[in-house]
Amino acid sequence: MTQPHDFKRVWFITGASRGIGARIAEAALAQGDAVVATARDPASLRLGDTPALLAVALDVTSEAQAAAAVEAALQRFGRIDVLVNNAGFGLLGAIEEATGDEVRRLYETNVFGLLNVTRAALPSMRERRRGHVINISSLGGYQSGAGFGVYCSTKFAVEGLTEGLHAELAPLGIHATVVEPGYFRTDFLDGASLGISPRVIDDYAPTAGRVREAAKQISHNQPGDPRRLAQAVMALVEAPRPPLRLPLGTDTLAVIRNKHVFVEQETAAWQALAASTDFPPGE
Ligand code: NDP
């Protein structure tokens, strides 16, 4: 009978039914770690049958289910070493085209869901003064753009939350990393996952409208390989000093470089006005 201490690491992964979450779960199991694989429908998990695997139902929008899933993980393995907040989906449409309900549904999963699971998992990590919280953001968490503005705003929230967690958890011996994948070949851009705002406003045809069309071409032709992403996450947890941010994919690297140039140039151009708003010395 396998004992919890036989495993080097215990992972807790949200959205492990398919895509990036499933590939990370497979890679962790393949290297002999234990995995708590969570999914809205545990029957959709295709990770085999091994004592190293615990399949648990978790819709991250339910705070009660998040607490129960973490409890089940601790009952079975006694600890969580790595929490991967991966569950999420995209919303395509101009910001004005998205309805309030669409926006709220997206935030319920991508932001409030991540917070539900993080709050549930942190007490046991704090108790042990160890652990690693890995939040899956996006290239869109670094640079927003037409057609994905609402989605990107959820990933900007994930970036902000992870920077805060990093500052609060480092003194407690717990790592926090935000992973920023570029376009990876999963269901992310197809109808199985992506929300598309049905309301179309003609004025946005050259911006958000163009992105709607491009998404169809990119879907399932993305340059990023989810299995290689999973291997990068395996390397990440081995690092003695893991980074706050881990961009993945050459597309993300280009986006970051371009944004840095833009911010540098724009800040320099507006430097005088930006510096004009402090009280003068002594006032
Ligand atoms: P997929 O659509 O292939 O997988 C999404 C996963 O999230 C599924 O397992 C889905 O479960 C799960 N999920 C969605 N909503 C919930 C919920 N409320 N509770 C629990 N699970 C849920 O996409 P990816 O694997 O590509 O996406 C994974 C993460 O990576 C997301 O956070 C996404 O934003 C991010 N990302 C992806 C990129 C890409 O190009 N692929 C780029 C940048 C970021 P179910 O099977 O039940 O629907």
C-alpha cells in the first residue's frame, strides 16, 4: 500500500479534465508525484487509475466545493505541496459587446474561483511553512488588446493577486508564481471552451471583429505545445528560488518585449507632466 510520504510532491490541480491542467497532471504522475486532479465532472478525468491519483469534483465557482476538495486532498495525502490554479476560460468580443452576465460568469471562474481555491489551500501550507501556488494567467495578463479585453482583465487580476501573494507568502516559506502562456494548442479557442459574445456592433469590425475571425484560424493551430508547457512547470517546481513570473512561449516573450518598449517610450514622453503633481518640498 502506497503511503503519502512515498511521494516527493503532492499536487492539487484545478480544471484537470483537459488541456493544460490535464497535461500538468499527467507530467506530475509520470515523474512519480501524487496528484489531486479536480474537475467539474470527475468522470471526465482521463488520468488512469493509480494510488497516486485522487479524482475530486470541483467547480471552482463553489467555495464549499473548494473547501471539501482541499479537505479530501489532505485526508488522502496529508498535504498539498503545489496548488495549480488552472481552471479558466476565455471570452471573445469587444468590451461593449459583452453583457454584464457574461462578464460576471468569467470573473466567477477566472478570478473569484481562483480565490476560493487559494483561500481553501493556504491554511495547510502556512501550517507547514511550505508550498508553491502556481496561478495560470496568460500573455493576456501582461498585455490586453481588442476582442479579449474582458478576458485579459481577469488575467490582469490574476497577475495582481499573485504579486500580492508573492509578497505575503514569501516570508512564510511559500512560493507564488504566475505562469503566462502564449497561444497553446488546447480547446481554449474553440466552442467547447470559449465564450463568444453574441452581440456584434459593426463599429468594432476592424478591431474586435477582426480578432473573432483570426481566432477561428488560430484554434488548434496554436504554436504552444501543452506537453512542453507541463515539462516547464515540472522544472519550475524544482527551482530553489522560483520566479514570480514565468512567461511561456515565444509569442509571450515578444509581447513582453514590445510592451516594455512601449511603456518606456510613453513614460519618457509624458515624464514632465507625470512628475508635476507632487506637493512642492515643504508644502
Ligand atoms: P481548455 O479549454 O482546454 O481547458 C479549460 C479547463 O478549465 C477545463 O478542464 C475546464 O473544465 C476547466 N474549467 C472551466 N471552468 C471551470 C470551473 N468553473 N471549475 C472548474 N474547472 C473549470 O483550456 P486550457 O487548458 O488552454 O486553459 C487552461 C488555463 O490556461 C485557463 O486558465 C486559460 O485561461 C489559460 N490559458 C490558456 C491559453 C491557451 O492558449 N490555451 C493561453 C493563456 C492562458 P470542463 O472540462 O469541465 O469544461
